[in-house]
Amino acid sequence: MEKFIGDRHSWLLGDSGYPKEPWLMTPIQNALPGSPERRYTDSHTQTRNCVERCIGVLKGRFLWLSNLLRYIPEKVGNIANACAILHNICVAARLDFNLEMLPLQDTDNHLEQGNFDQRTNRDGILLRRNIIARYFTN
């Protein structure tokens, strides 16, 4: 997350259940049809659906990806990137590759369970408005 917090030109996509953060773009609920907010939300939804399909493909190939929530974010990112690279290599080489027979080594990089803060972040809302004004207004 630290990389994204300092980089004002990269954002993560989240659904409406996530808080508004400067590094996390969420859809706008009940946006008026034809409005810039609706165009943003439609684009966000289409992009997020594409991302979800990609994640589904990776989880289908590497079933243990479904159990990564117990690891710290940095480790999860490294594992997910490695799986994406292996998947792309397999696709390019037309290989039917499945790592389910290989055990995932456990380390002490577990994430502590905590409460998810549902606060609304004004900076996140302001940034989302700026993105809408820049990219989704005629």
C-alpha cells in the first residue's frame, strides 16, 4: 500500500464496501443516468469485472490463491504476481500447468485479524471527483 499511497497516478479498484481512500477508487451508488458519475461508475464496473474474471482464472489454476488472506499484503502481492507470471508463461507456451501438487510453504508473515474501518475519507472522495471531472466529463 505504501507504494500506492505515495503515487498519485496509480489506484486500486474496490467495490462499494470499501472506504474512500486516495489510492482506492470505488463506484458511486445511485449515480444519475448519463452523468459523468454514471460513466465513471460504468467504466469502473466493467474494469472491475475484467479484473475479477482474471482473478477467477488464476484461482482456477492455483487453487491455494483462495487462502492468501492470512498473509501480510506484501507476501500476497508477491505470490499473486508470481502466479500471474507463471500463468502467462503457460498460456504463451500452451502448457496445461497446475501447481496444486506443490505445497505452499508457510512462514511467519501472517496478517493480524482486525476490524475493517468503514470510515469515509474526504481525500478519497475528492480524488474520485477529480478523476471523474478529468476523464468522464464531456
